[in-house]
Amino acid sequence: MDRANAWLARVNAWLLVGISSLAVGLLLWRRGSFPSSTTREVLERPSGNGADKKLPAQTEVRKPTLQSPAGLTAETLIAWINTLTKTDTFAIPTLLDWVEQLATEEKHVEHLARCLTALQQLIAPGHELAARAVKAGVKASRLELDRSLELLIVILKGSRRHSGPPVTVEVVDLAMRTSQGALDGVVSRTAYQRGCRLLHFIAQGTLGKDLLIASGGHDMILELMREFEDDPGVMLEGCSCLLCLVPNSSLDAEKAAELMIRCLQKFPAKLGQSQGHRLKTRIGR
């Protein structure tokens, strides 16, 4: 009996110690004395004295997902744009807001350029905000002509296939002003080459063709090709425009044929097989 009582006493003592340890542990846990479960530690390589150092694990850096310009300033805008990838279409409304704002304020031209470039990479012709992007691009062209033209080209070149926005009078006016600036020597070569490319995509649609002819665009294209006949960018885009406009009776067919022949002679290697065949067919060669 004495041995049984002694054994029960030892069991009770063990239980008491276990319960006490559990109670202390729970108390420390509630007070936050233990490391948080969300904090991880990693072992660094052994130091020179043989002791291992523990360093906090690196946490993943998440890029911001701002959906509106409310949380952005001119100072933080560029850093935010740098976090975007080509799939971050959620940023299109924010970028459009900033393009419109910066074009109105007429300052922070570098920021405007970065916004236009980002839009060009993100937006597609069939996007629901494509028409707004066209208007914003035209508005921004007073400060950033090259990038505005590039944005308009990206949207308009696929408009027929993707039910994109129609060509507007403002877009045609911008293309005509750029072309006249080329003839006057007041715009850069890249700008008037892009202007010619924009004329090409304007001429592809029925509405754009009508607006272009109404503004004298068919004569402007001939002038550009005569003035810059050694520039393959102007000549090739000019020929593409003429192929769209040749059926129109207001186009000087003789001058158009002459310029097409020059293009064939000067840049045969740059003409694609399909385009070269179309040119030869049009001019009867």
C-alpha cells in the first residue's frame, strides 16, 4: 500500500509540473514573448569565429496596384510606372488621367512622355478606353509629338480588325500639321516619318479616307514624297497611302504613278513582295 501511495504521489507531482509549464507557456504566448509565426529566420553562413548569425528572411516586395491617381503625385509617378508590366492593363485609366492632366498643365513633360510610352505598351485597339486614349494622344501632341503619334499609330493600325475607335477630324488635323511641319523643316525626322505612317492607317478606312481627302491629304502625301524621295520611311508609307487613295478621282494619278515608280527603283529591297506586286499592278508595270 505504501508503495502504491508513493507512486501516486510521483504521478501527481509530474502532472502538477506539466500543468504549471503549460500555464506559463500560454501566458508568455498571450504576452507576445514568443517570436511571431509570420517572422521567419534564416541562417547566414558561419562567421569567422564559427558562430552562426540569424538574420530576418527577406520579404517579397509587391508592386503597388493603384487603380486611380488619387494616391500618386508627380514625384511618385515615374517610380509607379517603373513597376508596371505589359499585362497591367488596370493602370490604363490612371495613365489616361495623368496624360490629360499633364497635357493641360503643360509641365512635367518627362512624366507625360513616360505615361504615353506606358499607354502605348498596354492599350489595344479594341480596348474600351481606346477612343479616350486617341483624344488624350492628340491633346498631348503639343508637348510630346513623337510619342503621341506612336500611341495613335498603335491604336489605329488595328482598328479595322479589332473594332477600334474611328478616325476623327482631330487625328487627321494632327497628321496634316505634322506633314506641313516636315515641309517647313520644323519637326524631327522621326516625327514626320511617324506622321506618314499615321496617314497610311488613316487612309485604310472609309471614314478616314474621306476625311483625309477633304483636308487635302492626298496632295500632301505627294508633296511629302517629292520632298523626301530619298527617305525610305516616307516613300514606303506614302506608297501605302497612295494604294488606298488611287481609286479616288481627286488624286493626281500621273504624279502618283511617277512617285511609285521612283519608290520601286530606289527601295526594291525594302518593299515586301505583296506591296511591290500591288505597286506594279497599279502603275501597269
